[in-house]
Amino acid sequence: MRDEFDSWNEVGEVRVRRLPSAGIAAVLAILLPGLGHVYAGRLLAGAGWFLAISFGYWAILVPGLLLHAISVWTAYRIAEETGG
């Protein structure tokens, strides 16, 4: 697990960065496809999942649901590996 503290910045202050929560990432991914990935710091992955799931729902419901479930699971795993 990474340290929660980034390094000292130029003026001597310590910046604290909260590590992403796996549960929050999963909930965000359920609400909006790709948002859990964005929350975990993976912007391009989030955009890719959003586009793929949107196309899956547009094409037919079953592929969209399957892709959405996979997206929620991967967002959870990424956030869990990142720190929380």
C-alpha cells in the first residue's frame, strides 16, 4: 500500500492525498459507467469503459449489462490495489 503523504511541496507544506476506496469506486461505477475508474485515477480507462458500455447498451441490452458488471468489478479491483 502506498503512503498517504505525498512529498513536501515548495513552501514546506505536506500535501495529503486520500487513497481511493474500493467500495466508493464500485458504487460510482454502478451509477455511471467509467466513473469508478476515473475516481481511482484512470481517466482513459474510464472514458473507454463509458464508450464501450454505452455502445453495448445501444446495441442490445445483454452486452451492455455484462460490460457494466465487468466495469464495476475492475473499478473495485483497481481502487483496492491502489490503496483501499
